[in-house]
Amino acid sequence: MTDLLAAYDAQVRTAVAERLPAGRELSWDGPLLRLTGGFRGFVGYRDLDGRRGRELDELIERTVAFFDGRGESFEWKWHAHDEPADLPDRLRAHGFVAEDLETVLVAHAAALAASAHVPDDPTLRVAELRTAAELRELGAMESEIWGEDWSWLAEDLIARRAAEGDQLRVFGIYAGRGAGDRLVSGAWLVFNPGTEFAGLWGGSTLAEFRGRGCYRRLVAIRAALAADLGYRFLQVDASPDSNPILQRLGFTPITTTRPFIHRPD
């Protein structure tokens, strides 16, 4: 696990700088990578380069002032092994609100693709979603699942597909046997060029279609694609619901992560 965590820290945590999403702008403040634009801003880093105490508070204050000056909410992506240990308390003291804890999981793509067992179900069909209409169908499905407007996700994926091309691959599962099939599950795969890692994102399924292997199907097809393209590892930030499923499939937990969100006054 130690080797996997070291590889994740070195290769994944600032990999977005090498595949800047559409509509985003990148800047740095010391070790901090700052992304603006999109649904909300983002702050990431490999480590904080030994910053502690007042020096760390000043870095947090500058970051808050930077995004507040833009009138932009942003996420500070904290990991459980980050130093110093009091970083979450310092973020809360500066007005950040913690969201749900997720588990960072890693698997070997080729081994997962080879071992994946998905039950046969002729009423479910996996398809790659490429057109704007298909991605907006995914946004509508996510809105139905979560009970709020997720149309922003479709527009984000459309823009990213236009800018990143096949570095972002989106898949869905349709229920039915022909015309009028209903999109019931969806997920996407993000490649990190120059690294050994591809990232799994999404994985939501309409309530009435859960328990039929949709999630496992989407994991299997993305694992096979990543392995075919030479990526060694798959990485996912898993919710408490997804975590046990992914561990049963062969993923290893390496750390936990929590978004800390700051909104402008």
C-alpha cells in the first residue's frame, strides 16, 4: 500500500495541470495548484512543502482572498495523510465547510479487467456516450437520481469532451431492447497523460435498476479500456456506498480524502 500511495501522490494529485479542463485557468501559489472556472474552483497539491503554523495560515488566507476576489466558491482537496495534522482545523477556522469523507482506492487495471465477472442481462446495453444529446441525457438522469438540477454536469462533460477528446470517455447503460431504451446508469474515465493512472468518476444508477450489476459493468469496461491503452492503475475517490463494492472487485484503499469547501461572503 505504501508504494501505491507514493505513486498516487507523485502522479495523480496535480495531474490536472497536464490536462487542463475546458474553461479552466491554472495558477500556482508555492505548492498549491489553483484552478478557476467550471462548477467551482479547486485547490490541489502533492504536499505543502513543510508549511506549518502562521506560514500555513498565510497560505490559506491568500488562497481564500484569491477566490473571494473572483466571487468564486472552491474546493480544497484534503487527504488524511497530509501534513500538518491540524490542517482541517485551520481550514475550518478560515470558514471552510467539510463535505463527506471518501476513500481513495487503487487497482491494477489489467488484473481487474481479467477478473471482472458481470452477470449476463440481455435487457441492459452498455454504450459510449459521445454526442451532446447523449451527455445531456446523462445530466437529466443524474438530476433524477439526486433530486436537483445536474444539467451543469452535462455541459461540463460536453465542453471537456470538445477540449480533451478521448482523454475523457463517458459510458452509459441503457435498459430496453431497441428504440426508446432508457439511460439508467452512467460513469466516465479520465486518462492522466504521462502517468500510470486513469481515474474512474461517476457511477450513478437509477434506484429501480440497482442490484443488477450496472456499476460492475461500468467498472469492467473502463478497466479493460485503460489496460488496453497501457495504463497500469485505476484510481477512484469512492463514496461509502461504492467503497465496499470496489474492494470486493479488487481495489485497495490507500488513504481517505475530504473536500473542504469555501464560499465567498
